[in-house]
Amino acid sequence: MDLQDQLKSLFPEHKPDPSTEKQNEESVGLWMQNEPIICKYEKRKGKPITILEGYTGATEDFKALAKDIKTTLSVGGSFKDDKIIIQGDFRDKIMEILKEKGFLVKRVGG
């Protein structure tokens, strides 16, 4: 018996408000923040990488965002120390993906 069934048994006359259900469904997505995500370019051992940092939400949300970016661009990468590291210079494409999702993005360097 889940929480909804328990509430129905306790309050049989209560009718749920449909507007609150829509808000709950929308909040399931990634957490949006006020500060921009920093997108920067580096070279490590002669190879180009793109680093995303500055996300203040839950770690699981940031990992899900990393996986989504990697699968969309078909590239490798990792998630370490609250940073997403993507192999290659994909700053422009990553910034477009993040802006479509509603994030603020700041380009740093070059």
C-alpha cells in the first residue's frame, strides 16, 4: 500500500487538486539553479577536454545530465569531483544542449 492509498483511506472525501499533481510531475526533472554552469576548455596530456562545473543541485541530477550529454554527443567522459569531463572540444554543442534544457551557461576561456 503506497502513500496515496493510505491518504485515500484516511480522507475518503478529499479530492486531489489537479494543479498540484502537475507541479509534482514537473519537479521530477533536473534542478534548475540561479548561477550559471561554467563551461571551459583545457588540454590534458595534449588532448582537448571540455569541463562543466558549478552545478549546485543533487549529485544524481548532475550525473544524469553528464550521461545525457555524453549519449547525445556520442563521446566519452566522466564525472569526478562535482565536474563533468567530456572528451574533445564540444563547448558550443554542450552550451546549446544546456540552454535547451533551461540552464544558464557561461563560457570561460578562448
